[in-house]
Amino acid sequence: MTAILLLLITIPVLAAWNVKKEEVRYHQHLEEPGYTPCTEHRDDVFCTHLPIVLVNTDGREIPGALTGETDRFGEALYTQTADGMDYLKGSVTVIDNAEVNNHLSDAPDFTMESLIRIRGHASRKFEKSPYLLKFVDDKGMDREMEVMGMDAHHEWALYGPYLDKSLVRNYMCCNLAGSIMDYAPNVRWCEVFLNGEYRGLYLMMETITNGKTGRLNLNEDYKGTEMEGYLLRIDRPTETDLETTRDIYSFTERTNMPLEDVAVRYPGKSRLTPELAHSIEMDFARFEKALYSYDYDTELYGYWNWVDVDNFADYYVINEFTRNVDAGIFSTYLYKEVGEKYKLCVWDFNNAFDNYIEREFDETGLTIYEKVFFNMMTRDEDFCEKIIDRYHELRESYLSDEYLFDYIDETIQWLGPAAERNCLRWASAYTDYAPLTPARRNVHSLDEAIAQLKTWIHRRGEWLDKNIDALRAVAHPSRNKEYNH
């Protein structure tokens, strides 16, 4: 399988489409061959065409679960190890044979010491936990490793679809974004065992951070006091101590997001000097000053001097089409590569396509224009026209019903017995777990979940086809006369 990952896979039907990226996104489900039963072992031997990930903690409980208590600021508290640490040291083994099925007895690609914890927010409550992995050497230092054909890094996320009973939301959306935008996290399906217990289907996901050959070019060889490349994250302050390094207390969070933080995600704590932190704060403050002012659309101070407008338009379209309620509020990543302007990176579509627990989002309505940064940028008629044009362009390709439906069907078909094993392992998620309100939104089988997802996509596309032009009203001079010149 690893050798196959190096191939560039093309989609013939896209050849005539006008798309932004020149390089071709790797889509794991287009691998050949898919699953073919082995004939050389007993039927009761675990056999899969997917990579196998073995997480071993010697039975010790992985920290990061919700305790049910809060601190004096009302923030949730998470479990720790017996010695008060946020991460538990264990090991991670990956079995990923080239072009043949994988078995538990096969020689591994690697076994790596790893710091492990439960990650996420609402997903921490799920019976099927997501995990953050940080590979380390015997001295506890970061150790980079290629994983399933993805570029070497020390930090990885294991996402297990549970709330998403269709299984495909994050896999499909990350790959769509990666086909359209300059960067989106690469993802690979795998089957996970924790201390010998089968835990089902997971996605091994690149975390959004700096990388030498892949991920982002955020410059890890910086010197002096000026930070050229960095990553910011907008999220709940609950996450700050575990994954971010410094809350920069920006104008953005004070005016747009009273319950969220804008924090530095890269560089990390070991490299973020006070001088570099100050340079990031001042750089971001200059952008904010231009954006949240009456000069936001002037030649000298216009927001386009600071942001990659095409990137922001793509981010808008993808998250508006999928009705991703977290975008611009939580799990929102803003990065600035060396010598480049600000760009946004997608992350987490678990609640997209009307899969938000507490509220139904039908196929109607526009919401992203109200979110951070966009609440100013969509006052500009040119930017709204760019979004509208980009939407119609993508509806002829990656966001067409035909492409999305085929993508879903081909993914589920390729997963084959792995999807069946996952659904059997987590049968209670389909029979007993019904968190969505109103209750009629809950589905009770994989087939129902796929049908529900397709129906929503079709209706959303139909509505947006007729109503995306309503963005022009958001930018109309009569609505923004105090800002527009």
C-alpha cells in the first residue's frame, strides 16, 4: 500500500473542469486493489486492506476525558495521568503492507513511543474516543515519522467517526478542500486496536502545523525577533493549555467571539520567545486595524493587502455549502507562510451537513458571512462577487451532486468489510445513540445515514443555486454606507 501512495491519482471527469490547484490530491479510496479476501489463513484471522494502528498503553487509562467538573472560570476540566500529566506515554505500531492485505501478525512499518491523550471538545464525550499522538524518541524529544504515505511529522490526530454515522464527512471534506485550496490536512483510513481491543474505523489526520516537506511552510529556522511564518487558532479557551502557546488577546476575540480565544498554535512553547510572540501580536494587530476600520476597502489599507482573497473565498464556499457551524467560531486556523499573506485552513466537519447536535440546520440560509473576518470582508461587493463566481464554478465540479454522491458511494464501497466491522463494533451508535434534536434527525443504520446525507446535499445545492446571489444584499452600499466610500 505504501508504494501505491506515491502515485498521482487522477479523476478523468475533472480534466475539463477549471480548478485552482495544479497538483492532484491523493484520495485513498481510489487505491487499487481494494479489499480482496486472503486464502492463506483461517477465516477468523483479522484481515484488512486498510493500515492497522495498534495503540498500547499497558492498560493504563488515556488522559483527556471530561471529568464533569469545571475550574473557577467555568472551563471544563480533563482527566490526567496518575502523576498529573496531560499526556500518557505509550506506543503506536503501524502495519501498512504494500499492495497486500494487513494482519495483526505482520511485520510493522514501525513501532514508536508516543505521548497520547484524548482530543477534541464535544467528541471527548463519545464512547469512541479521538486521540492526539505525539511521537517521541527515548529521550522524550519529538521524532518525525512518515505515516501511511503522508509526509513525516511527530504529531498526528486519530479521528473516529461516531457522531457522523455516515462515516465520510471529514474524509470527504478534507479531500475536497485539498483538491481546491493550497492546503488541507491529508487523511488516511485505518483500523485501530487499543490494548488489543478492536476500536473500529479511524482517520489518521495530519494536524495543522509546520512541516519540512509537507503541511505548512512556517519557517522553523527563524532567528532574531521578527516572526515570518506562524499559525493562529480560534477556539475555546479550554484547549489553550494543551495545544496552544499564547492567547494574544486580539481585537477580533474581544469584538466577535466573547467565548473564544485567538491563540498562537505555532511556534510551540519551546520556541516562542517573548520577542517572537510580540512580533506575531503586532503583525496580527496591523491586519486587524486595517480590517476593522473605515479604510478596510481602500487601496492603501484594504484587507486584500493582508489576506489571500482566493483562499478566503474557497474557505467561505466550502463551509457555506456544507453548513459547517464550527467554521469561524471553533477549530478555525489562520496561517501566514513565509513571504505570504494570511490564509485559512479547514478542520473538522463533524457537525457539517446538518449534523449539529443541539439544533437543526436545514438546507436554507447563509451564515458564514456573519463569522469572523467575513463579517467585514463581505461588506465589499467585489469579494461577494468572487464568492458567488467561485460557488457556481465549483458546482460544476467538486460540489456537484454527481461528484459528491459518487464520492460517497465509492468511499463506502471501497471501505467494504472495514465499514461493516466498524458498524458491528459500534452497533449501539446506530441503535441507541440518538443525540440529535429533534429526534427525527437521528438515523439507525449506515444506509440511512448515507441517504440522509445525500438528500441534504441535494437540497442544499438546489437552494444555494437559487439564493447564493443574496450575498449581494450583504454588500449593498445602503447596508454599509458608514463603511464604504
